[in-house]
Amino acid sequence: MIETLLGGVFGGLLRLAPELIKTFDRGNERKHELAMLGAEMEFARVKGDIAMRQTEASMTITELNTMAEAFKEQSTTAQAAGKFVAALSALVRPLITYAFIGVYFAVKVASYLIALSQGGEWREVLINLWNQDDVTIMFMIISFWFVGRVYERGR
């Protein structure tokens, strides 16, 4: 009798064992699916970043090609018009730079004279007249004429 009772209990337990294994397996499947979904989302994000960078690079290349074509066209047109026009065309950027520096210098001199006429001490006026914005403008001009030219020649 005890054998029958034990057989029934063990038989029932063994019948439930596959169901318990399926339950644990479903939990593992859900964890795996969740992990795969997270990996797919990360992959989609990285793929989007790569596509964005490729688009930006393509736009930059297109912009540079357009500028190169414009410079070639300007050069061809200026040379076709004659040496005087070509020389004048080549002087446009330097003349604009010189004009800007001249006007900038005039404004600084005027500011200096106004500050002196209002009773400022010349040493303090000079120190306050040259600020971070002036340094920034100076370095922009220097980098345009020297660093930019070296970079363009390297290409």
C-alpha cells in the first residue's frame, strides 16, 4: 500500500516536472527576448549615428566641391578678362582684410582718445582697450591668412 501511495506521489511529481521545466524555460526565453530587443535597439541607434555621420560627410564633400568649382570658375573668368582683372580679383580678399584692420584700428584710436579726453589714465586705457574679443579677432585673421593657406596647399 505504501508502494502505491509513493508511486502515486512520485508519478504526480514526475508528471509536473515537465511543466515546471517549461515554466522556467519560458522565463529564460523572455529574458533572452528582452536582451535581444535591447541589443537590436542599440544596433539601430548606432546604425542611425553612422548614417547621420555619412550624411554630414557627404554634405561637407559636396560643399567643398562646390567651393572648388566656384574658385575655378572665378579664376577662369578673371584670366579670360586679362591680367589686370586677374590681379584685381586676387586682391579682393587682402584688400577687405586691410580695410577691416584699418577701420578696426581707427575705432580703437578713437576709443583711446575719447577715454583720455574723459580723464582716463593712458596706461589703464591701453590695458582695458585690448580685451578677449580683440585677441579672438586677431587670431581669426592670423589663422585665416597663415593656417588656412598652409592647409589649402597641403590638399
